[in-house]
Amino acid sequence: MASKVPKYYLVESSVLPEVFAKVVQAKELLETGEARTVAQAVERVEISRSAFYKYKDAVSAFHDMNRSNVVTFNMELRDQQGVLSSVLAIFAGNGANILTINQSIPTNGVAPVTITAVTEHMRITTDAFLTALRKTKGVVSIRVMAA
């Protein structure tokens, strides 16, 4: 007997039964640790455990990582206490969600740092954001590498 190959559809959530969205919410509660057990997660989203188990492997949230609001910043930062922390505070304070941070060992007092972030919820323009980063004490240079 040949195994059945799954078929996937991308469907806007408002046309789906509410239980699918609640299953995704329950899975997110478990993944983030906001709920420690399936029983806690399903109670919070108000679905039955049987509904959760029925759909948990078939329903997932779609995260479009190809969207244009995922941006990679390539920076050179002075090797001084608090510089990276100040840069990260600018990301957080303006609504950017950091996906990755890569920092190499400093040479000649400067460390290369690459930060990739989702910028869709930023409260300022990218130009204003870059200006704020450039004004931060200890930032030697910054370039947008991918957008």
C-alpha cells in the first residue's frame, strides 16, 4: 500500500473553523512555557483535549520568513562594556523583534556584530532607526545587509 503524501493549503484564518486557531494558540502556549501541560493550554484557549490532539499535528501557524520586514544589520561595535546592551535596547525600545545575534571576537578593540530582526512592528522608520543606532556611543559602523 502506497503511503499517502500530505497536501497542504495556505488559507486565511478567518474562513477556518475557530478550533484551528485555538489549537495553534494552545501549541504556542506550550512552546513558550506559558502553559506547562496540554490540559492547561486547552483550558486557557477553551477547547477540549480531544480537539487539540485531533488537530495538533495537522494545524500550524504560518510564519513568512521571506517577508521584506526581516532585516539583517551588520555592525562594528567598540569592545566596551554596555555597547551591545545599548544597541539591543534601541531594537527593543522601537519594537524590533531580534531573531539572531552573532558576535565575533574583537580585534583592535572592535567587534563585528550581525543582528537579524523583524521590523514590522517598529514605531519609527528604518532611516530614523539607523540614525538612532549610529548615534549610540560605541557604534563604529552599521550597514543594512539584507532586507
